[in-house]
Amino acid sequence: MNKIIFFIALTLIGAKSFAQIQNPDETSGGYEVENSDSTESEEQTEGEGEEVDSSTIVKPFVKIELYVDSVTNLITYLGVVEQEESGSDSLYTRAKRWADNRFGKLSKPLYEIDKKNQKLIINGVIPAFVYTSKYAKRDIGTHQFKMTVWIKEGRYKYQISNLVHVGLKQNIGDVKRNYFEFYYTSPKAVKIYDKMLRDADQDIHKLMKEFEKYMQDPIIVDEDDW
């Protein structure tokens, strides 16, 4: 009987000790386990310290977007400038002299004059280049166009259209002429033609800034040069 009582007591003591190990009291000095997400630390450390070389990133090809007039279906550049301090006669003279200085030796005949409607049509031409790098370019002929300037008191509007690329003269065959619209819509040589249009677009915008600057500059001599 004494052995049975001793065995029961021993069993109760062992069960109590096991329960304390499985559920340690906060003051008993039991293990403190932090419930952390292993994927969080992996995501934070993955790729740390790695640098991406931007030169190795291939950008997707995006075709240039140009304004096409809905009536003429021609690629067109437009500008409207308010210049309240300048009269219509002064603006007309400045536009004409700018054309003389810019295109006089390159384009004949230079003008189509409509004084009644205060409109000046300039037959312009600029050198055509393909820019192979920031400091290098390749001559590919000329770009011809019509530049129409409408003039009112204190303001003027201008338009560049009828853009034609004229290639370099070859030893054999005729000089090639292509409208910008051909390059813009052709399904062939898309990247080559896109590059030509981008470089032409860059030069045309430079021309527009040059024209607007000249129109602001004061005229020193007599302005009655019609």
C-alpha cells in the first residue's frame, strides 16, 4: 500500500514539473521566442549593395509623334507670338529681313508676298544632318519647306509645312526627294526614318527659336522697306 501511495506521489510531482517546462511563467525565466517572418528579412537583404548599370538597360523603341494637320494631312509646325510693342509693318519687315539673312543664298525664289492679307510665304531650306553622337553629324542633303507668316498689329502666327528631304547628289541617277509624310508612315526602315525625323525635328525647333528671337530684336534702319 505504501508503495502505491509513493508511486502516485512521484507521478504527480513529475507531471507538475513537465507542465512548468511546457508553459513557463512570465517570472520563471522561460524562453522568449520572437515570432518573425523569415521572408521579410530575406526581401530586405536580397539585392542590397547591388548596382544596376544603366547602360545595359535596353529601352523599348518609341516612334516620334509629330503634329499632322487634319485638313492638309501634312506634318506641320505652328507658332503664335504676342508682341504688343510691335506694329504690323515692323513685324512684316523683320520677317522679310530674317528670311533674306537666313535663306537668301539658298532658296530662289524666296518669297510669295500677299501684302493685302498681311501674309508672307517663305520658301526655306536648311542643311539636313543625322546626328551620330553628341559631337558628330553626317550630311544627308537638305530639308526644303514653306514657312507662312501671318501678321497683325502686336502679334504674328507662323507655320512650317510641305517638308521635303532632298538627298545628296549622286554620281549616277537623280537626286532623291521624299516628303516627311513618307518617312512618317512608311512600314519599312522604321527606325532609320524615325532617326531622320527626330534629327530634323530638332533642327526645325532651333530654327523656330531663332526666328522668334529675331522678331523681337529692334530694327535700327528705316522700317519702310516693303
